[in-house]
Amino acid sequence: MFEVGEVALRSYRSEDLAVFRRLAELYAYDFSELTGRAVHADGLFLDETQFASLFPLDDCDTYLIEADGALAGFAMVAKTGMLSGEAGGYDMQQFMVLRAYRRCNVGTRAAVALFERYPGQWEVRQMVENHPAQHFWRRVIGAYTAGRFSEARISHPDGDQVVQRFDSRRS
């Protein structure tokens, strides 16, 4: 583990597509132990249809996460609650921190920066099988809200999920 000074969110630009696509492959690889997704004959986990479905770049505010100026991950925020369908709410569509930057507070700082950037009702979802992500989000959201969040297990077309709901507006 190493010390990270600055954590920044850089807005995704179309010229970042190749970089984002490679990060998405690392993300899919990380999830392959949970999803059973096999690598294709071309060495990629995601074909173009799968990539477009999992990473709706035109429908989300997308950011590259940087730690001390180095690429450390990405985040995608949908401006509609995925489960509630409520406009004005936010859904953490995708969130990934590269393994080298985990346990260095990079993910926590990036998540908090997003909660601050988008004040309002949030939904953050994880696969039921993804216990490390659930632990991370419970810890981050719990600290951010002083424990004022709800959590439920839901059925979803993509598989059962755990969802935390909270309001990021400070009262």
C-alpha cells in the first residue's frame, strides 16, 4: 500500500474512448470470477454490444479517476435512479478503482467527490455475490451519511443486487 496525495475526477471526453475501453476490460476481468464471463477468442471479455450495454457513455456522466495525476479508475453516474426511475436522483452506474489504488482511500475520495458534485437522492448497487463491494459501499456511505441510509436486496433483470439509498444533501 502506498500514500496517494491528490484524487481527481476528470470528465470523460470522446478521445478517451480507447483508454476507457481498456479499463472496461480490466473491470470485466475483475468481475469474471463472479459472473463466469469467459474471455472471447480475440482475448477480450467484452464485445462491442456487451461494452455498449454495460457502459452507456452517452447516457451517463462519466469520469476517469486520477490519483496523483495517474489513471486510477473510472466512475459513471446516471441522472435517474435506476430502480426508482426518479428524475433528479442519481445511480452509481459503474465504479472501478484499479487494484493498485485500492485500500489507499482513492475509491472513498472519488465516491465522496461524486456525492458532493451531485447532491440529492442516490442509489448504489452491487451484485449480491460481490461482498467486497458491499463492504466498501456500506463503509463509505455509512461514514458519509453518519449511518443515514437504507439497504435492501432486490431482484433485477441483471441478477439479484444489494442497493443502498441515501440523500447526499447535507442538512
